[in-house]
Amino acid sequence: MSKPRKRPLGALNIVGQRVMHVRKQKAIKQKQLVAMLQSRGMDICDASMSRLEGQGRKVQDYEIPILADALGVSVAWLLLGEEEA
């Protein structure tokens, strides 16, 4: 069971909620996703992933294809919600 969010969602990115949705749908823990991203060359730690999902961290443009690849979704879906995850 996941912990309740202590802070409201931020407004620094538009992909955080989708990342969290797909991660939970696929039963991937945050630490597992961090390891998957790091193995693909993305420089991210556990705390940064938490902030990304909570929309409190900006997402760099070069990180979006890495996130999409690790989660098995398209870049368009992460950015626009188009296509099914």
C-alpha cells in the first residue's frame, strides 16, 4: 500500500502523473524505476523521482524518451496523453 501524499501536486512538469500512473499499473516500485532509468543513462536518484512524480521537479527534454522507453509507452502519451499506455 502506498503512502498518502503529504504535499499537493506541483506544477513543474506535465508527465509526472502519467509516469506514476504507468509505474503503479505495471507494479514497478520507484526504486526499480530509478534503477531502470539509471541503466539507460538518466542521472536521477530516489528523491528526484519522487519529486518528478509529484510534479515538483522539472523534466528535461532529453529525459522524456528515456522515461517513455523504460515504461514502455510513447513520448506522445507522456506529453499529451495520446494513445493507450
